[in-house]
Amino acid sequence: MAQLTELTADTFSETVNGAQEAVVVDFWAEWCGPCKKIAPILEEIADEHQGKLRVTKLDVEAHPSVAQQYGVMAIPTLIVFKDGQEVVRVTGSKGKAQLLDDFAPVL
């Protein structure tokens, strides 16, 4: 299973803007139950869509300035970036089929 890249405030911009593929950023926190529930689903999606979709994580407790910059008010929030621009935003825990439907514009 894919290990999701852990982003920081320092690596966020370079990762999102420099990627050839679409980048999913999972805004999460250690104490968030729904975040833990969605994590293995995101790992599966990362495995199945390598080369098209890069799945990353950003801990909102450790890097609140990034969450604030993107208006993340609830977690989990998934933001999909393509060419450095936000193209999809998903809030809350969803199943794999629902997430794939949400990510369809970049797949």
C-alpha cells in the first residue's frame, strides 16, 4: 500500500505547484476519527491511480497557517490541485466510490 506523503508548511507549495499529476491534500489531525477512517481508502486510491493522482496529507494541528490559507474549517477536508489550482474540494468522510466520483475531473 502506498505511503502518503506528509506535507508541511515548507513543502506544501513546492509539492502542489511542482507536481505533474493532480495532488490530493488530505487536511487531517491525529485526534480526528473520520480522518483515520478515510486514510486507508486514500492509500488504496493512491495505489490504483499512481501517475495520475498523488495523495498527500497535511496535519492541521502542526501547520494551521496552511489550513487557514485554504479556508479549511472542518476535517477531514480533501482539496485536489491540478497545475497548482484547486479543482475539487471534499469535506467529511466518504467511501471509496464517492471519492472516486469526486476525483473524476482529474482522473
